[in-house]
Amino acid sequence: MRDQAEALRHMVSARDLDDAKQTRILTVTSGKGGVGKSNFSLNFALALQKRGHSVLLFDADIGMGNIDVLLGTPAAYNLFHLLKRDKSIWEIIQEGPGGLRFIAGGSGFKDLIRLSDEELEYFASEIAKLYGEVDYVLFDTGAGLSKETLRFIQAADETIVVTTPEPTSITDAYALMKMVKTMGQEAEFRLVVNRVGDNREGLQTSDNIRQVARTYLSLEIPLLGFVPDDAHVSKAVKKTDGIVIFIPRLSCVQRN
């Protein structure tokens, strides 16, 4: 399993590394659903692109993907077509608003909910072809820790864990990191607290998680920032428009 994850990061070894673009893999995950993870992933990707980086957003919520819905851009092809080998990795890349490139996860395909080892190996080899083509590959995973999500966490240069101040969200975010740690897997976790009422709530939530992780898991979890609760987000979702596009002046992540 680890060998395949390493392959995702190091397949460019056969290329001229001096000439190839250095691609970073970022995985966005959460302990539970409903924390705004996909909205964060979408807007984080859009914000990176607005800063001049080339980005590919990959909906890795396999079988339950919705990034294309949030973008308001129905995808002609998705992960299902790749794994069935009907289309190549290049053919399933779609373009959304602002020129954001994305790959849809495929929704409603029960065959995608659990992938075989052979399918995961093929998937890894296809994803590796993206190295040198973009600055960032951003994986938006499903909530919780599945076999597939673990692979994306293993493959990532950094894994962003999204939580909210709700107690169940905090508990599940910690549980996900604990499971990864107790399984002996390495991960560079980062924390984002979404839907905070104010800066104080964001800092209190992050401090609680980070302190517990430090004490019981011996993990230092840097805080990337927190995102204020904002009614404009639901308006953007209803308009199927990314919040960065809907309100260009909005800062997606506040740093402490």
C-alpha cells in the first residue's frame, strides 16, 4: 500500500526534474460529513488559481462526488470512465468557471464506492501522469477514513483536515488523525476550522484539537486558519458558483 502511495509522489523520477514542474499533492479530508469540506476544497483551489498557480481539483469522494454540481458545470466524463478504461486521465479533465480544471468523482455509481487493489493501482499510475503538468493536485476526499481516503492521505505532501466548532466534528476530526497515526501511516496534517462565529471560537477550537493531538498522539498540527460562518456561502451554493467567484473580496482563510 505504501509503495503505491510513494509511486504517486515520485513517478517523475523518469523525467528531467530540472525541467519538470514540481507538482504538490494536497488532500482535503474531514472526520464527518457536513463540515463544508467540498466548499473549502473548491474555493481553496480557486484562490490558488487566482494567485497564479495552475491547479487540478480532483473530486475524490468516490461514488458520491459533487464538485461538478458546486461548480454548476455538468461533467461529461468522470472517475467511472477512467476506472472502466473508457477514457484516459486527460480525457476526463473538465474545465469549470474561471478556467479551473477539475475531475468529477462520479455520483451514484455503486461500483465506485469500494475500489479493488487493481483499480487503485491503475488509478495511481494514471494520476502520476499529472506530475509536472500542474502546480497543485488537490484531492477532495469523502468524509471519514476509508481505504481510498487513506491512500490519498498517504500520497499527499500535506493533508488538510477540515472541522467546525461542533463537538461531534471536533471528535471525528481527532479520531481520523488518530486512526491514521495508530495504523503507522505518516501524514503531514494541517488544520482548518470552518464556520466559526468569530476569531475567538476559531482559536479555541483549534487549540483544543492541537493540544489533544500533541498530548496523546505526539503530533504537531499546524493551524492554516479558520473560515467565518457566512450566509453568502449558501447563496453561492444555490447559484452553483464558487464563493471566491461570487464574492471576489472574501478572504477564504483567516490566519491568526
